Amino acid sequence: MAKYNVLVLGSGGREHALAWSLSRSPLLGKLYISPGNPGTAALGDNVDIQPAADAPPGPEAWFEAIDSFLREKEIALTVVGPEQPLVDGITDYLEARGHKVFGPSKAAAQLEGSKTFAKWLMHKYEIPTAESIEFSGEAALHDLEAWLSMENENWPVVIKADGLAAGKGVFISHNRAESLDHINRIRGDAELRKAAGKIIVEEFMEGEEASVFAITDGRNARLLLSAQDHKRIGEGDTGLNTGGMGAYGPAPVIGERMLRLVEDTILYPTLGAMQLEGHAYRGVLYLGLMITDEGPKVVEYNCRFGDPECQVLLPAMKSDLLELMLATVNFELEKTEVSMSDDHFCCVVMASGGYPEAYAKGMEISGLDKVSGEALVFHSGTRSSDGKLLTNGGRVLSVVAHGADLKSAIDNCYREVDKISFENAYHRRDIGAKGLKRSG
Ligand code: AMP
Ligand code: GLY
């Protein structure tokens, strides 16, 4: 059987889950992760691919270093975890040099990288989403302020700065005064001001949020899993936004009928639209949805696996991830089937106390040896030192368990979480609670 060497780019829980899933494939030759983390070190070789010391700034020097690595190690497939390199064009750069990359091109990654592009596409192809107006140019903020003061009658509105703003660029304004305050916050933040050359104002969609993940080679797609993330730090979805404090799947809010609607009204129309625009989308497409009374609508697209959704999605997948990824990059997805577990999966993120604001690092983690073999622990922010495992980030570990129903998946997950400790550890106790309410 042919074996394929693979490079995974990234260092979080998502990338640990990718490395874990790839390492189970009989097709895998050698696995490299750059930079990886102590969790991925147990599955393959962690390497830290860096641009040459005298290279000019910008992503190309790093891409060049990756190109050399791929040739030296005879890598058959590069899997890009996070969005930034995709938006910067890593796929185009490496493909132009003969490599296979799982992840969309720069133009296709605009679905995540540019909210104005995504909105324009959805409006043009009548893909269900919130109504919106765009303001652009130097006077964008000024024009927006005037529009909100004089013309808008429907509150709340959602104000979004274009570009990747690490979740900071979205404001929900309930009235005029609040919207002016939000505009001033954008003016006062250098990074947001940069993104504010293009601003979108959206209708506020009422409903429950959930996401659907699909893998696609541009023409064919395979649904993977529906899931629900928990973005806020506090229980009951309160407090500051985070990268994600836990996830579960499948999401009961997306039943069979809803899933068909998502496929027919959102997934395939999006792939068709991208093809027609000359930007065929290849990789994993993350549909961030609002399930409204009028059906599913797009909140956002992402061009990569979610973190922590990936940590439930991949354990729930019975198919060979490497085989699916190779089929994707070779435009052969049509020949494959995806098989998912009938079980339910839950992931609880253990974080450093204080996250997403200031937090301490370097706390010793204990109890991992007591975790059941039925559960999985993916590393997000850890480092090893003298044989000890230490915390090294805001989100530290993703603990994943499954069960025949959502309740047992959640119970099984928290049983394992309670065995793990480090100083000042924090996690939400209500991961999956919304799903339980719905599934009764
Ligand atoms: P985004 O970065 O576009 O995903 O927005 C971040 C979060 O803001 C989403 O996960 C939603 O919770 C919320 N949000 C964004 N747009 C809307 C909208 N049009 N209606 C309601 N909530 C929204
Ligand atoms: N969990 C949210 C994200 O990956 O964007």
C-alpha cells in the first residue's frame, strides 16, 4: 500500500485532533507537525519551520521555508489548520510549486477573510443570510454614523469590520447611543480602524446558532457533522468572547430536515457560486448558521475546521481522514463515502483562570494518567519541561468523550475533566446544556 508523508500546520487542540485522526490512517507514512505541541509530539515529529533569518517580512518567506521542507521530506500532503495562512495564500504558493495542500486558495479563503466578499456573494446568489448594507472608503465610519442616526429604524443592528479581527470586529448595537459608542470603539482601536475601510451593518437574526462542517473538492461535498460551540467564557453564554470553551455534536437544533435545507439552500449554492466566480472552494467549509423561524441562515463562513468543534468532529468520524483529504486535493471526492458514528460527542475546554484576559502560565498539569481510555485529551496550550506537563496558553486542554446519547456524552466528558487539575484551572460546567434542553 502506498504511504503518504503529511505535514500539519498549527499548534492548537484542532491540530492535535487532526494529527490524531491522521495517525490512525493505514495510508500515513511519516507525520510532521509545525510547530505542534506536546500532544502532537506523541503522534509524529514536531518541527518548527521558520523563514530564513535574513528574509524580508511577510508570509512568503515562511511559505518558501515550507516549500523546502516539503521537498526535503517528500511530503505528499500539507494540512493547514488555522485561517491566516490560507487567507495569505499558502495554498496558491505551494500548489504553484507542485505540492498538494488541503485548504482553499487565497481567493476562495475570502469567504472567511473578507466579510464584505462573503456578503456580496450571498446576496448575489440568494443564499439566505441577514440583510446588510456596506459602507466603504475613507468616510465609511462617518457615513455609517449618519445612516444609523438618520435612516435606520430597526434595532438591534450588527456592525462588522471587514477582515480577520480575531472575533473583535463584531458589535451588536441595541440602540442609536450604543451604536455610536461602538463606532467610537472602532475608531479608537488601531487594528479595527484598519479593518474599518469596509464596514457592514446587518439585520440582527433571532434564533439559535449552530455550525455545519462539510468537506469539498469544489464540486462534490460530504457533510461531516453539525455542532454547537460555546464562545463566551461564562456559563449561560455570558461574559467575554473566547476562541471557544467547548462543543458538542451532532446539534439537536439541526435535525435531518434542517440538514437537508442547509445542503440545498446554503452548502451547494455556495459551492456553485464560488465555481461561477472562478474561485472553486476546496477543503473544509465551516458554515456558521443561525437557525431562524424562516430556516437556516449564514452568520459567517470559515475556511477551516473549528476549534474546538474539530475535537468532536474527528473522533465522531469513522472514515479515514487522510483518504478523504487526498480525495479532496485530487478532485476525487465523488468516489468516497463518509461514515460518521451514531454516538454523540462532547468536548470541554479546560482553560487558565483569567482567560480570555490576563492569565498565568507554567502551572503543572496532573491527572492525565487517570483519564479513561474511552476519552481523548487534546492539547491546546501546553509545554513540557523536565518530564512535566505545564500550562502554556489560555485554552490548555480539550477533553472529549462520547456516549449513546448527548446526556451520557456530557456526563462521560465531565467525569474525565474532574480527574485533571492544574492551579487556577477553569472550565464551563454547562457545555451541551442547550442541546439537552432541546433533545428533552
Ligand atoms: P461573526 O464574526 O460574523 O461570526 O459574528 C460573531 C458573532 O456575532 C456570531 O457568532 C453571532 O453570535 C453574532 N452575530 C453576528 N452576526 C449576527 C446577526 N446578523 N444576527 C445575530 N447575531 C449575529
Ligand atoms: N470555534 C470557533 C471557531 O473555530 O471559529
